[in-house]
Amino acid sequence: MANLKKIASKNRKYYLSEQKADSNDNPWFRYVRTLEKYSELVTITPKMASELLHGSFKKATKSDVVKTVDLNNASIAIGLHGRLIEGQLVIEAILMHDEKAIVLVKFNVPDKMFS
């Protein structure tokens, strides 16, 4: 598990450094490594979670989040155009607990896969 934490932390640092190098012009998840679909573990902080939720969905209820989210086994999907298309409750849980979490992030997922 320690190795997975290091990998997830390294990936978080990559996205945040790319964002900073671009004067924070775009949210962190716009700095993808490739235009192909890929997945990797990323340590998601509450600030990063907030950027993901911005304009994506209506707010979930606290009971929805508490009942259904296991942050020890969490994944999200980000579409080709940078929209969160799967994992709203995971992101809401990170914000609710105000703690970072290691999440499997699927990037460049075609939106039609989750329609």
C-alpha cells in the first residue's frame, strides 16, 4: 500500500505542477498525459475535488454520500472534454470529510460509455 500511496502522490504532483506552470488557467484534470484513454491512481485533495465538481452535477445529499462511498476503493471517470462523468459521490465524500483520498482516475473516457 505504501508504494501505491507514493505513486498516487507523484501523479498528484504532476497534475498540480502542470497546472501551476500554466498559471492555473485550467483545472488540474485538463493536463492529461495523452489524448488516449488511460487510468492511474491520483491522490485527490479537497481543492482538486472542488475543481472537478464545478458545474458538473447537482449537489448530492449527505445521506447519499455516507451510504454509498468507500474511499478505500474509489474511482472516477473524466470525459474527453474534461467533465466528471462518473464518481460524483466519491468527490462529494472527499469534500465532506475534508481529506485527501487515493482514487483511480480514468481520463479521456468517451461520454457515451456512461450515458
